[in-house]
Amino acid sequence: MTPRVEPDTPLMQQYREIKARYPQTILFFRMGDFYEMFEDDARLAARELGLTLTSRNNGGAAEVPLAGVPVKAGTEYLRRLIAKGHRVAICEQVEDPKLAKGLVRREVVETITPGTVLAEDWLERKRNNFLLALDPRGTAPGLAALDLSTGELALETVPPEDLASALARYEAPEVVLPTGCELAGQGACTVTEREAWEFDPELAREDLVRVFRLASLDGLGVEPGDRPRSAPPERCSATRGSSSRAGCRIWRAPACCGAARC
């Protein structure tokens, strides 16, 4: 049974504080045996998942739209939202409600996006699931494509006139861009914006050297002055985090045959 929710209560204040940290992301907010979604998230989930949209009120107070899914069925609803190109943050109860003094503490324990899926049964077996970071600024756009499920990372720069065909080649379900940049004709892919400083080429080089445990990137064909190519991987490799695995391959560009082992 869906619990009663009233607006402007400590519970809703907690929800809104957490939700504010995850804009443009559907928040699965754990309440007992349900993941609840409120307000705009509830409307979106009801439309995309065919859920019943309900609302609760507190006398004359404003109504709170909500929609919920059972925790036991949460994985399937999550899979359907990701397949439709949505981002989902999973907010769990991080203490036993029976032992909580007042409001139960809740925290986001995982955020899943179309480009960061790792579950094998969610992926197409005969194609990569690339998370693509793109810095379109400058004379030669740089891009990095990372498949988290295989550890494959491709780096390249392309002339602006060839950018559309390069993006089409990767068929990435998610593209990460510097804030303020636009991607024309992205089709059905999910666009995620990150702060422009996160695409700094020097940060990217340091991150790649650390992740792949290298003395330098020269052996991978990434030269010191290769700024456009080295900038986007900062976003992909940082997202990769603990998902790195032995045997991953790096290419300077997809057409290159020289691969390096980490």
C-alpha cells in the first residue's frame, strides 16, 4: 500500500533537498516497500511506465502528485526508464526505520544513465554501449567513447564537417558535453551537461595516466600538444571509476590497429 504523503512535511523537505542535487534525473525515493516519485518525476513516470498518477493533500494544502513502484519490481521499471533514455537516481533508506529517531535518513546510492549500464541482460550483445564525451569547441572537436561493460576506450579528433558521421559511427545512447554547448541532430540519445572545466586537457591527461597506470600517454598516440583529443576522456574515465578492468584497449582512433593493454 502506498504510504500517505503530505506536502511541506519533513519528509517532503527531505525529498526536495535530495532531488535538488539531481536535476533532470528521476529520483526513486525509497519509502518502505515502494520507490516513490513525486511532482514532475511522478508525472513523467506515470506517462512512460503506464503507472497510475495519484495525489495526496493535507486539508487545504497543495496536492502532491505521486506514483510508485514496488521495490521487488524496481529493476524492471528501472530498465524500462533507461531504455527510454532517462537518468535515474536510486535513493535508499540508509538506516533501520525501527531504530530511526525522527525522519529516516536517505541517500542516493546509485545513479544509472543510458551510457553507464553494466547489467548484461540490459545490453545488446552484438554492439557496444558507448558513453561518449565530446568537446566541440575549437577548430578540431575531440571525443572519447567508453564502453563501461568492456573497458574499451576510443579517442579521436575529427574535422567539424565530419563530426555528425563520427557520432553516428559510435551510436552512443548518451553524450556528455560542456555546459552551454549544443549537439545538433543528436536524435534519441541522452545529452548530459558537465561543467566546462571538467574538460580541461591537463586534468584529462592526469586522470588517464592514473587510471591506466602509465608514465605518459605517448605510447598510446596521445602527444603532449594533443589538447582536443585528450580533453573529453576526463569525463569518461572519471565516470568509469571502479568499473575499470584488466585487458581494456585504447585506440587513438577507431580506425587504428595499434592497441595498448593496461
